[in-house]
Amino acid sequence: MESRKETRQFKTEIQQLLNIIINSLYSHKDIFLRELISNASDAIDKLRFKSQTEPDILGDDAEFKIRIIADKDKNTLEVSDNGIGMSYDEVLENIGTIAKSGTADFLKAIEQSKTREDVLTPELIGQFGVGFYSSFIVAEKVELITRAAGSDKAVRWESTGDGSFGIEETVKDSRGTRVILHLKKTEKDEENFTEEWTIRNIIKKHSDFVAYPVVTDVEKDEPIPEKEQVLDKDNKPVNTTRKVRQEETLNSMKAIWARDKKDVSDEEYKEFYKHLSHDWNDPLTHVHLRLEGTTEYTMLLYIPSKAPFDMFHYERKHGIQLYCKRVFIMESCKELLPEYLRFVKGVVDAPDLNLNVSREILQQDRLVKNIRKNVIKKILELLAGMDKEQYEKFYAEFGSVVKEGLHTDWENKDKIADLLRYKTSKSGDKFISLQDYVSNMKAEQKEIYYITGDNLSTLINSPHLESLKEKDYEVLLMTDPVDEWVTMSLTEYKEKKLRSAEKGELELDKADDKKKDEYTALFDCIKSNLESKIKEVKQSSRLKESLSCLSGDDYDMSAYMEKLLKASGQKAPEVKRVLELNVNHPVLPKIKALFEKDKDSEKLKDYSSLLLDMAVIGEGGKVENPSQFSKMVGELMSEALKV
Ligand code: ADP
Ligand code: MG
């Protein structure tokens, strides 16, 4: 059979990404080594995990190692591992053709912030995670040779990072991956990555926590045994030492979670976080605990300070690594963390865990369930215990994610509700908690009022709030799309019902029944004029100054929800809304007079649609026929201005 060989183009996104990385990270060149070592370590992790069920897979190559080979003459630097390796198709899939989740979002964010490639901050890139492609910051050509565990075929991939890559079948005498960087020429004063000293420093700084030995051959002076010494004419040895190359491990492999809290410095916690997360920013905070009881385990969990670009991609990796007595079991352990806490990064080490666990068994495992419960508990406590400033930082980044928990984690619903923060009709720029809201409630106020929409100033000026404002009741202004789901899941807080200011009866003042009767006939007429657009016309208890507004029944979809669904391309069921009219507004008695004089007046039709359009505009919506609307207003003005 012919062996496979081809040249392919990078996917556009990848090429774009590559250019950005190369152009903006020149002052952070070092990180390429961290990325390659981390990939090597991941590859060993994967193999190790697989070997628990397939012990034969390791063969006689069971001593895991990551090797760094620098060649000054060739100006190359190699990072090799004896991990799981890749097949031909895996190389195609992992390197070069498929952009990782979030790439598109990342590129969009860059475009939106109008950040040019050359001024893109490393922090921004750090949130994305540059991975394998960071090799191209320092290399003019990257070569990857790999053989998958259990296969006898190997693959060679190479690229100069300018549009295309070549891939072909080849041979390799052992399992694992070699990444060979053909380094760019460096100037005298630039960092040279073939220098032992440079490599040592970078590894100490960025890869010290890697769990496998990162080794390199170093030149050492070795004493020459007396028997082998060459003597000069005075019978003295010519040399007592000789140069030998010796393998040395460059990283300490410290498992800091296994150490006592008081022995770990702040700096070490931060460095370990960066190692785990590939984030450049310091974490916001962490919790490090040993839980003792019938079973014992350790957790070291971090809250990042910035949300990653792929926060809302469901296939993204979770952040908890599972260990058993410092031996890595699996990364991205979803069983330990619910979706709504997916931003948490960290390590859980559970000595009593069965080492032969598979993902399927893990879900059933009682210990795992217990750990999960505690992880949630500790994170919620950590969040609840933050000071105001820190919590606001957290909330700005991850508030929307945490809110999902109201929907999915019934057990902790109350605690999650305590974490919510909103601006209100009274709070100005400040965010308040529901607890604050409840303490601010008026003595006679029974319910918690809220309104949803995408624009704070439209909400705060919404006609729906007029009566509530007059009563001096506070209203939560919910402007996050997720809030629509919040209001569906959270119907009560501290035994107070949450009520939408734009739905149902507000029951503030008993409606004036006498007036109601007076207006029945007119309202029926308006309703029949607007038949296809609304489901009812009624006297409003919400309005004080405005003439009209739209409302829904208790269980109707809110206007904002409808807008969101439409914006996301989903079919929103047509929900007709209720047109509420303010009978205390001076205009209504006049319309009523007109109606009583001439029930068939053409004007009544015009006024009906004006009342509706005004309600739509009042809540920041779009009127169906804007030119018709302005024409009518024009006519009204010219009539009013007649002298
Ligand atoms: P990430 O590590 O975040 O997945 P990278 O760009 O660093 O992203 O690597 C992309 C993928 O390439 C990895 O997920 C892995 O599947 C594969 N890969 C990279 N390096 C190695 C390696 N040394 N051994 C095996 N697979 C590797
Ligand atoms: Mg990687």
C-alpha cells in the first residue's frame, strides 16, 4: 500500500490566529515551551489513564518522561514525550484543520475591540490559550513526528506557519511525540533557546508543577577514576575531571495541593493556577482544604479573574483535575463540577478512589458524589464570603453563568439566589442583593418587583413602573438575557413572590370599579379596532402619567423574552398582549366623549392604533408602521396648534 502524504492549507481561522499569536507575543516568547511541555504532559496523562484498563499498552517503555533536546549547531530545540502519540487522522484533526472551540469568538472579540494585531495584549490572548501554535513565535519551521500508542505507523507533520502544512507517513522507533522547532535566528542580545541556562529558567518559571520529569542532558564535570587517569612526565594526572553529558530533571514536580496550607506561599498558589489554567492573569481567589471524615480528600480550587472566551461553548473543558494519591486520573472532570460552576479551576485528590475508574463508573461512585457536593458547597461559600469589591469583579465576569444554577441545582437554589445582584429603580449605579431588596421593602409591600429588558435606561423609564414608583417601591432592573430564565426558576425569595412589573395584576390599589364600568363600551370598541394585535383592553393599575402600556398575563412570555427568541432565530409563539389604558389621563375622557357622540367616527380607529403605538414605544419597542405613526402625530399637532 502507498503511504499517505499530502500538503494542506490551514483553515482560515487558524492562519489568522497564527498571525495574531506571532505578531503579538514577541515579548512573551517563553510561553511556547510551557505550551509544548503541557501538551507532552497531557499526552502522558492520557496514556496513563488508558493503561489502567489496557496495561499492555505501555510495553517496556513505562518510565514517563518529557525530554528537551537543544542543538546549538543546528539551532533546533526539541520537546519529546513517550505519551499517547497521534495517528495520521488525529494529527490532521488536532493540528491545523479544526480550530478549537472559541476561536471564532476570540477573533470576533479582537475585531470588536478594534485591537490591532500588534497591540493585542498578552492578557487577552492568555484568556484564549495559544497552545501548540505558540511554537511559531520562536520557530521558522515546526516539525512534529509522532507515533500513537499501540500502532507501528508514525506520522510527520511540518509547517513554516505561512498558510500550509505537509503531512506524511514515516517511521519512529518508539511511541510518543517529538516536536522539533527550527528556531528563528536570534540577535546577540536576544534570548537563545538552545542555552541550557535559558531553558532551565523557563522551566522553573512555567513548568515546575508538571507531574512528570522534564529532563535534559547537561554537561557535567565528572572525576576521572584513578585507574583511567593519564599521567604526565612528572607522574601527575593530566586531568582529574572530564566532561560528561548527564540527564538532569529540571522541574520539582511539586504537588502543592498535597502540602500544608501554611507551607504554600501566595506566589506558589498563583503560579500553580497559571500552570493549571494557562491563564496569564492571577486568579481572583482560591480555597485549599483537606476534608477529613469517613473518607479523606483534598481540594485546591480557584476562581479565575477573567472569563475565558469559550465560557458559553458547551464542549469546552471543565477545570477540575482528579488525582488519587498525587497520581493523575483525569482532566476536565465534569462529574465533580456542575455546569454552572464551570469556570472553577483546580485539583481534587481523593486517595480512596478506585484507580480503575472509568467515566461511566465515576458518575455512580458514592465518593465522587460526595466530593461533588462538597466542591459545590465550598465554592458557594467562597463566593458568599467575598468582600464587595472582589465579588463585583467576580459577578461581572461570571454572574450570568452562576445564574444557570437556579435552573439546574435545586438543592442550592437559596444560596444561589443570595448571590444575585441587580441594579434597581432606586440604586443608581449600585448593585444590590435580593437580601438588600427585601430589607428595603416598604412595610405594606408584599412582593418583589422586577422588569426585564435589554436596556437599563428604557427599563428605568418604563411606563410599567409608574405606579410602583409613586408608591416608592423598588424594582429590580434585569438586563441580562439569562434573567428571563432566572425569573422562571426563581418565583420566590424569602417567602416573597417575585412579580413582573409588566405582567398580571399589580394589586397596588383596587381598581376603581365605577370607572371600569364607564369605560367598558369604549374599551370594547378599541379592542375591536385592534382585534388582530391585542387580546384585551383594560384599565391600568400600573400607569400614572403615561396614557397606555402593554402587559401580559401572569404566565405569558415577556416582551424581552420574545425579542430574545426572535433574535436567536427561534420561532417565538405569537403572544397577544393586553393594552392597558390610564383612565386618569386627561385624554381618555375626551376619547370617550368622542365615542359617545359618534360611535363610528374614523378618528376612533386612528386613536386606537396611536394608543397601541405609544405603548410599544414606551417600552422601547418598534412600532409596526412608523411612517403611519408619524403622519398621525403630525396631523394631531396641526389640529392642536390651530388658532
Ligand atoms: P490544547 O492542548 O488546549 O488542546 P493545543 O493547541 O496545545 O491545544 O494542542 C492541540 C491538540 O493537539 C491537543 O489537544 C492534542 O490532542 C494534540 N497534541 C498536541 N501535542 C501533543 C503531544 N505531544 N502528544 C499528543 N497529542 C498532542
Ligand atoms: Mg495544549
